Amino acid sequence: MISFRIPSFSDERNNLLRFLLLNPFQLMRFAVKSTTLLLPYLIGEKVRSKRTKNRIKHFQPSENMYERIFLDRFPAVTGIKTKDIDDFDDMKLACRTISSRSQIDWSCLHEDIEDTFSLNRFGWLFTAIHTRPSSMLARRSLKWIINWIDTMGKSFEHPAWESYSVSERLANWPFILRAIERFQLLDEYTEKKIAGAMGTHLDYLLENLELKGKFTNNHILNNARGLYIGGLATAHTGAVEKAKTIFVEWTAKLFHKDGMLKAGSSHYQFLLCQRFEQVYLLSNFSGDAFFAEFMMKWTNIIRTARDLFHTNIGQGAWTMPLLGDISPDYSPQWFSPLSTEGWEAIKKCYAWGESFPSSNQSSYKGLRKMSDGHYRYDRDDATVFWHVPVEPVPAGSHSHFDAGSFILFLNGQEIFADSGRFSYDVAGSAGVYAKAHSCLLVDGLGPFCEDHLLNLIDTYPYQSSHAVVSADKDDGPILSLDVDGYRRLASPVRWNREFSFKQRKMIIRDDIQSTGEHSLETRFIIAEGLSAVITDEGVCIESKGGQLLMKVLNAHDEAVPSFSMEKAEISKEYGRSDEALAFVVKNVTRGNHKNVFELRW
């Protein structure tokens, strides 16, 4: 688990009290905002929760009888080699791994709810039946689906019936059945049983779509995916049409025009891209020309945005920078174009691998900017990624408080990293906050207020950041970030961070404009598995990509920095962490101040 301290929201609320006492006008503003925004939100959430519980409690499937599964609407599995033995032993869930050889307890409530969700979503079986198929696994797979229907098919109040999980089963079961069909055809009884269960799923999902007003996120698109795939499989025309309506309405709301997801997460960009590819390819196969054209347009630009994060790490290996949250659905490596047990391998099972051009993994040079504050710079043997959020992370977002932070690769080796997020519960969420990123803390606080409740009611009038790209005298890029979130302090601060580049060198300049005395803490999160030694001038980091020396230059003698190394942990997959280090530079400064960090390799 991440060793960084979870931010104490009492710190932020104590700061708010000082801010309001020193600013009577802001006190009046806060009183109005609390009344007009917070109370309606809390009341609305309570009403919405009660209505949802009542809907689920009184849910009754429609009387429409679904007796057939139209697998001919799905492409046949062709590019797959079957195995003589069943070597599928372990089921990898979100956090834990359980044996597939023992009786599965579908109703088990695991310690991390994401494990409960993962087990009941069948993503693990969607992968296994395509990447390690055998006649024995096909028989086991069919028994698992039937057993799930028998034990969980009417347990509507169990977490397995939350709408996202319902969507996942609707999307996964038809493809699993299509893969099983290579080994055995469904008998009439089995087909009728599964078709009826999928009909119930569709009726349930249509009544419980994840529409939450301005808090609606990517889940609604996954609902649409489930309705479309499940609707095609059962000839549920209403579900298919509703799915198409949702895609048309919500895609442009949740993605920028250049295809970047409005979520601040590189991993979720890959996940949503996979969903769009799947629905596009299926709509094209089924001859739904108008919808296929819409999906092809969006899938292509979402893929282009996704390709910003493709990173070659030498010797035929691949990775992505993990900015923002990591989805528990599939690991980052599941999306690798080189993986034999991931989405690219599964596409080839259906001869879909040639439907899209190859991903752009190696042709980037210079600085590239995309929406949602994403930047990438490639020069010589270095690659740098930034995410510059323009405002505090909204509640329910997959973004992190990473204003000013960066990820650096040298010769394919990650040197500075994002700490990731261990889990979605409170204890595992330390990686979301500023302290888990390579950025600046002032008086112990991050650049933005990290209390979602305070941000919900727009407590502070000054919380924004923006980036400006300019050029130096050699026409090299300069990325300047103006972060305006520290005016909430009793003694206001403005922070500007500038990144510039020379051959085999990156310079970071922090310009702090303030009055009064402030404690500055500049953090650098070193990637897992690297050794680092503090020197008189900074830190020396050793990696397979070479040696990096960071020199801390300071223009003010009275604010000579101190150096220290802290233990940290980095999560590269949901529910898993590795030991790492954080290099910390501290100053106590009075008035304006500059810190300069020179990185050489």
C-alpha cells in the first residue's frame, strides 16, 4: 500500500477557516455557495440513492421471452490455436488470484469490492477462452455461466448487479459463447436459459443506467456497450437502439474533439479505446452502416489520442506512462500490442487485427500537445509526459492532483514516475494526491484543494492552471505552467514551473511569488527498482537506461535547501505495489523565491 500520508482534510479545512476569517467577502460567498450548491447536492444524492434502492428492490423482468442467442451476428473465431490440455488454473481478479479448480462462490464479498465485481464480470474468462482455449475449458466455461445464472440470476441487491458489472456480463458472455461454439454447440435448454438471463440483464440495465447529471462519466458508455452487444445477441431491438442513442449523445461530452478522454488517465484512455473498437467492429460486421460510420470516426480519433502514450522500452518491449487512475478491469499490459494474453491477441482471433492501422509507437519527435492537458516531448533518448489539469480533480474523476508533475523515460527506462493508485478505497487512494507526485507543496498543501466536498461547492475562487509553450533561442520548446491555487493560503502564493531542454539535459525552474514566510517541499518520485544516492548538490540515480544526476541550484542563500530521501511505493497495476523512493527538497523562504533543478544524463 502507498506509504504517503493520506491528506488530512482537517488541514485543508483549517486553512479554509483562516482564509474566510481574513476575507469577509469570501466568507459571504462561501455561505451562499454552501446553501445553493451543497445542500441541493446532498439532498439530491439521498433522493437518488433511495430511488435506486427502490428500483432494484421492486425490479421485475419484463414478460418478453428471450429464447435464442444469435451468435451468427458475431464473427466466427478463426485465428486461434486450440490446446490439448486445459492449463487455466488461476483466475486473476482485480487484486487477488483464486483457483479456478475449486467451487466458485459467486456471492462472496471480498475485502476489496473490486474483486467481487471482477469475479462477476467474467473479464477473466473472456481473456482465457480466447488466449488459452481447449475443449475442457469450453465445457468449464459453459458450466460457470449456467452456475452463475442459477445462483446469482435473481440476486438483484447483490453488488454483482451494479450496472457496470451487468454491462460487463452482457458484453463478455456473447463473445465467450462464440469461442465455446468452436468446441460444442449450445443445446436448446442451455441456449434458452442463457438467453432468458441476458434478457433480464437488458431489462435491468435499461432501468438502471448510470446517468448522474454533471457527474456522469465513462460508465454510461460501458452501459451502452453492454446494451449494444447484449441486444444484438438476443435480438433486443430496444436495447440496441438505446445503446446507439447513448453513444451518439455522450461520446462528444466525455471525449475531447481530438479523441482524448476527459478523465486525466492514460490507462482509461486504452480501456475506452478497446470498448469503442469492439463496438465499431461489431456494428460493421452486423451491417449497421450509419452507426458503424459514427463509431469508426470516433474510434479512429480515440486511437490516435491513445497512441500518445505508446512507449517503446527497447528489445521489443512496451509500456505506457501511468498518469491518473489504473482500472481494475484489465492490467496495463493487457493492452500491450505485444501481449499474447491481451486485447490485441484477442482481436486476431476474429481477424480484426488488420481492421486498423498499426499503432504509432516510435515516430514521435519534439513536443506534442493534446486536449485535457496532456503533453509529450521526445528528444534523443529521453521521453517526457505531463498532465496539466486546468482545475481541481472533480469527484468521481480518474484524474490525479498532478499539476506540475512529470514522467521521464531515458532509453526506455522510467526514471521519474506517477505513484499510481493502489485501490479505490480510502486507504489505497494516497497516490491520487499531490504528495505522491513530482510537484511542489507549500506549507504542506498541494497546488489545489484536495477536499472534494469543498471543491464541489466551489469554495475557493482561485483554482486553475494553464500551460504555455514557447521556444528558446535554439528553437527548443519551453513548457511553462502557471498554477494559481495557492491564493487560498493566509499569505497568498503564485507558482510557475518551467521545463526547458538542452542536449541530454532538462531544466526545471520553480518561480514562487509570495509575501510572508512559507515552507516549500519539492518532491520527485523515483521509479520503482532504481537506486538513488543523495549528493552534496542533489541526487544521483542509477538505471539500466544510464545515470541521471539532478543538481539543485538555489539563488537565495537564506533559503538553502535540505535534501532527504523517503520510502514510497508505486502501483503499476490495481491492487499491487512496488517499493520506490521519493527525493525531497525543502526550503523555508520569505518573499519571492526561485528553485532550479538541472537534470543531466
